[in-house]
Amino acid sequence: MSALSHANGGRRKPPRRLWYLAAVLGGLAWLGAVGGDQADAADPCAEAATTIAMRECLDKAYTRADAELNAVWKKVMAQVGGADYLPEKERKAWKEELLVSQRAWIEFKEHDCDAVGFEWYGGSGAGGAILSCLLEHTEARTSDLKARYLDR
């Protein structure tokens, strides 16, 4: 048994993300109790009552978020390509840098979310936690690209 296990009576301390997930789920449950239909609109997975239903819902939400990211990406690349205040050579270099950064972001997202699975090792929630991570990163990247390139 590790020193950490001895320090808390032999129990392993749950990963920080587990506490985060519990807080989020508790908050969603509370919103459902006081918010009714408003909570359902904010969280399309609020009605998912099983791990399988939650994973299916998260998978659909991630697919939608990924499609939105791809649409935003195309708009960003078109806007950068049309930046007529830059010489053609510089526009091309900018697009190449954005492409390199996007590929690096994808690699980061995939590795970061794969690591989440280890926090849930052996548990049925691992798949849902990974999907939730992918969804969160994808929505954040979409917001970032919109703010930086489209909403100015």
C-alpha cells in the first residue's frame, strides 16, 4: 500500500476529475430539479439514465461539435486566405502555420482525452469520460477560433 493510501485509512483518493464530474452531475441534477425544461435545453444528455445512454448522447454531441468545428475551420481558412492586406506569400505562410497548429491541437486533444481513460481504469464510465473530454476540448477550440478570426 502506498504512503498516500496509509495516510487516508487505506482508501485511494479519487482523481480530481472524478470530483469535478461529480460536481457537474450534481449541479445538473440540481438544475433539473429547479430549472425543468431550461436544464434540458442546456444539457441534451440530462435525460440519459444509464452509462450506455450517456455515452450515446455524448457521442452524438461530440459528432455535432466536431462538425461545427470543421465548418468554422473552413471559414477561418477562407478568411485568412482572403486577407488582402498581406502579400500572397504571407497569407500562404499564415495558413500553413494554422494548419500545423491545428494538427498539434488534434494530437494534444486525443492524447489528453486518452489519459482521462486511465483515471477511470476498470470503470464503466471511462468511455463517457473520454467522450466528455473530447467534447469539451472541441467546443473550446471552436469558440477560440470564432473569437480569434470570425467574431472580430
